[in-house]
Amino acid sequence: MAKTATVRARVEPQLKERAEEVLSELGLNPTAAITLYYEQIVKRHGIPFPVSLPNATTRKAMRDAEEGRNVTRASNLDDLFEQLDSDE
């Protein structure tokens, strides 16, 4: 089937640039990505990923992380696991 329909959307330029960098790494162009997205919407009869607002616990954890509270910092993955294991 010929591709003759047009989809237009306005997004922030930085978002567009960052998304297209990722798509390029995946070997996709924006048209292919949008086509994949639309195909999944049709197959799943809805958006192909969960769309929900974070609950109160998640919102608190997000605020804590943004403000640096209750955050474990490590210089590498091994150090992180060591710290997390020692907290048990």
C-alpha cells in the first residue's frame, strides 16, 4: 500500500533532536518509528506502553532523589552493590 497520509506534530526541538539520535542508533528514521508506533497501537488496541501517574510513594521517592535525600552514591557498580548489600 502506498504511503500517502501525513502525520504532523509539534515537539520541542531538543526532544526531536535527542529522539532522532536514538532512532538513528537503532537504524530507524522518524517515519519508520511512527509507523511502528501506529502498528502497535492497532495491534494492541491502545498505546503500547503503560500510561499512568506515579502514586504517592513513587512521587515521594522522586522528590527525595531530586533533593538528594535517601540517595546512595557510588563511584562504580561494584561499590554500589557493596553499599546496598551492607545495608541489609
